[in-house]
Amino acid sequence: MNRGTAPALLHPIESLGRVSLDIVESLGRFGLFLGQAGAWTFVPPFKVGQLLQRIHFIGFRSLSVIVLTGAFTGMVLGLQVFLTLERFGSEAFLGPAVALSLIRELGPVLAALMVTGRAGSALTAEIGIMRITEQIDALTVMALNPMRYLIVPIIVAGLITFPLMTAMFDVVGIFGGYLVGVRLLGLSEGTYFGEMRTFVDMADIMTGFWKSLSFGVIVTWVCAYKGYYTGHGAEGVSRATTQAVVLSSVLILVWDYFLGSVLP
């Protein structure tokens, strides 16, 4: 065997090993980041002002997107489900079909994806700019813990706002289904809401709640992490923002499947 052949054959193995080490290192840093944020969450004094600002930014400023998306999701769902049920003479079940689809699946997932696109990307860019302009280092110099001052309010705000945004999405979506099914297609209003009360129970609502709560942690965790460890320059911030949105969206869908298979 030629002397140059052996090193050439080892290049793919070296590349695989390097990628594996990078993945393990990133996973470890991800876990430590969340662990540190969780530890600082319960250490007083609490940054109430920062928390309220983050709740306003993540939640209140996302309301228009949530309402618009929820309304048209419910309307599309109401139309398509009605046309499907009509083939089997089961139009009466439109209400529970729309409500269960929204409460258990579409509400938590779509609300989380919308908030990720609107607020998550902005949070990553904001923290990333603070990193490359050395504002985070300045906080450390001033004896202000960046994790406690920046990251903890974001994650706690996600825990508070995501369930509320999901509830708003569900309510508006159910009303959108009502507009199409009852006002447009002629289904009885009593049938729409009566069957919904029969088939939707607290277990379904809690499933949507736990999903939205976990999505709040995932989105704020990933977006804050990507901003905190962003690369150098404007290109690094741009790359971190893209990675945060893509990774958050993928994790939302993956985690939704696992929770859906475990929760009742």
C-alpha cells in the first residue's frame, strides 16, 4: 500500500469523529445552559421588570399573528372536516372534530411555530448582537450574571406566554370553525357546541397545556442558546438566527409526536 493511501483512507473516519465530537459537545453545552438557567430561576432577587418586558415582547406583541393564524386555521379546518364528514352523513361531529384537532395538536404546534418565527428569531438576534458587541461581557464586569439577567426572564416568560397564546389560538380557531360550519354551511349552532361539550374533556385540554408548556421551554431555550453562543460578526448573528428558528421548529414537531404518544 502506498504511504499516501493510508492517511487518505482515514480522512472520512477523522471527519466522522470530528462531527461526532462536535455533536456531543453541543449537546453537553445545551444541557448545561438549561441547567444553569433553571438553577438561577429560583435565586432571589427576581428580575420582575425584565420578566414583564419579555412577557410583553413574546406574548402581547405576538397576539395579532396568533389571532390571524388561529382564525384561518379554524376556518380551513371547519371547511375541510365538514366536507369530509358530509360524505358519511356525520356533519354533527364537526364541533368536536375541530375542537379536538385544535386543542390537542394544531393549537400548541402552530402557536409555537408562529411565536418562534416572530419572537424567537428576534430574541436570538438581540442576544447575538449583545454578544458580538461585548455587552454580555460588560454585564459580567459589572457583577451582573448574564444568565440571571438575560436568559432566565426569557425562559420564564416562555413558560407563561406559550400556554396563553395556545389558548387564544384554540378559542379563535374554534370560532373560525363555527363561522364556516354554522354561518356558512348551515350546521346547527346547538349541534356544533353541544357535541363539542360531549366529546372534549379536561384530559384533552391538559394535553394541549403540557405541550404548549414544553414548547415554551424548547423555543426560548434554543433561541437564547443560539444567541448566547453566536459566532463573530453580522454573519454569525444571521447564521445563529436561522439555526435557532429551524432547530426550534424541528424540535417542536419531534417533541409533539413523543408527547402525543405518551399523554392520554
